[in-house]
Amino acid sequence: MIIIVGLVIVFVGIFGGYVLSGGKLGIILHALPFEGMMIGGAAVGSLIGPH
């Protein structure tokens, strides 16, 4: 439960700050699948890569 609350706080902070600073949320939502794939792939690759 605490993980879900933490994730909600992070997303509200990031996207809320972006919108309040004048950014358009449509641009982020349009690029989200590709950006998510790149960022997620880098994160997973760094976790399973050699240490």
C-alpha cells in the first residue's frame, strides 16, 4: 500500500509541476509509450546487466 501511495505522490509531483509551469500534458501523453519503453528498458537492463 505504501508503494502505491509513493508512486501517486511522485506522478502528481512530476506531472503537476509540469502543468503548473505551463507545459502541455498532451505532448507528454503522446510521447509516453516510446519514452516509457526507453526509460524502462534502460532501468531493466541496468538491473540485469553485469555488476
